[in-house]
Amino acid sequence: MIEIFEYVLVGVGVGVVSSYLGFGGGTIIVPFLPLISGYDIKTTLATSLVVVCMNATMNTVTFSKQRLVPWKLVSNIALGAGLASLGSSFLTSQLPVIFLKSLAILMFLFLMLVSYFGVKMLPKVFLSANFRNHVAAGMVLGTASGLSGVGGGTFLVPVLAASAWVTTSQVSPVGNALNMISAFVGATTMFLSGSHVQWGAALGIFSAAFLTSFVANQKQHLMSADQRKKYVTAFLAIVVLIQIVDAARLHG
């Protein structure tokens, strides 16, 4: 019973960060699920990607009805992200656990710096809005998604907030649309390569996220660019600290 309650709390967190900030639920699930249930990192990543895919799909349908999803941009980025997450998700099943944890910490730390310092931290490929750069950015994001268990849109949120690719109200919708695509590819690949999905945990977390997102989706457009920057930076700082503590526990 306590474990079910903890899944609900994780699901509420997933719903809030995905709807308001555009982050995939993996930023909540990957640090907390091993602490709750003791799952190994590969089972956690596979389960996380399933939840991210389901929750992001629901959010994307809602945002699309509100005409907030620029599908041309999403399709360009998804082209690169889908191909890259396919390869990186397979690679995940072959890599040591401590390496995956360390890599996740570095990726989230970089995102925190991008969120705080803005365009000064971004490679040039993220600054000009054209097809080539969108596809290249997608490949970077897809690789990060497959190696971390977090939807690729999560890695794009600080980039979108720092660049001029979309308006402030489109940051979360684009992030969710890309989370939907990259997480689906990543989860399918990990499942086929032998990683196990804990369906009870996945459905429990998603159910709570579904209800939370239904409310939060109606409010996210009211957030200003400055507010989003502060919340994204603070949230990523917390994720980095949690990941460091969990990595130290595994190493010890």
C-alpha cells in the first residue's frame, strides 16, 4: 500500500513537470523509482520511457487541440531524434550501470547551465532555425534520451527557452511532442533488447500523472519566460543532486 502511494506521488510530480515545464516524466522517475522499489537502472529506464511515452502522448493531444504544437519543427527534430534514440537505447543495454548514472549526471548538469546562462552555452547548431540544424539537434537529443531514460523533449526544453525557435507558450507543447516520439522509440528498442518494464509501477505512475496533467495543461501558457527559466533551472539543480546521491549509493 505504501508503495502504491509513492507511485501516486511520483505520478503527480510527472504530471506537473511535464505539463508546466515540458519535461518528460523521466526526470522524476529515473531518480526516484529505484529508491522506492529497488529496481536496477535498466529496468528503471525502460519503465520510465513507457510512462513518458503515455503521458507525453496525452499532453500532446491536448496541446494540439489548442493549436500550440508547431508540427513542422517537431517533425524535423523528430527525424534525427528517432534515429539516434534507436541506436542509443540499444547501447544502453550494453553499458555498465555506474557509467549510465555518471553520464546522466553530466547531461542534467549541462542542461542546468544552459537554462541559467542561455544561448551562451549552446552550440551553434541550436541557434539558427533551419532543417539541417533541427535534424542535427534531434540527433543529439535522441542520443541523450536513449542513454538516460528521459524523453528527448526534456533535453530540448532549456534549448527552446534559450533560443528563438518557438514562443514561450510553445516550449512545453514541443517538449511533450518530442518526448512522445523519442520515448516510444527508446522504450520499444529497450524492450526488444531484453530490458524489463515494470507495468504495475508504470500504470500507477501514469494514472496519477494523467489526472494532474489534465488540470495543469490548461494553465501552462500563463507562465512567463522569466518564470520558466527560474523553475527549469531550480528543478534541474534538484535532479542533479538526487542523481549524485543515488550514484554515490550505487558506488558504495
